[in-house]
Amino acid sequence: MRNVLIHGYATIDDEVVWRAATERVPALRRIFKNMLDHRGIDGSAGPHPTPPATG
């Protein structure tokens, strides 16, 4: 889709772009959130574990 948007802008179907933005992106966000939740990552910008010391 990116290639079409970048190189074929004269032939873009507004309905396809709108559907992707309103239906597919939110669905992908839910999928990614579920994946992060399953791994115990809440997506916040809170403190991260300190990496192990080297050397």
C-alpha cells in the first residue's frame, strides 16, 4: 500500500485508505497491545529495568 501511496497517488482509492485507517490500523493496535500485554509490557514510558553491568 505504501508503494501505491508514494508512486501512484493519482490512482488512490480514498475508500481503501479510509478503511485501512479506521478499521485495519485499530485492529493492528489491538493485536500489538495483546502481544505486549502477554509479555508483561504495558507500553507506558515508565522506568525500565537497569541493564546488567558489563566488565
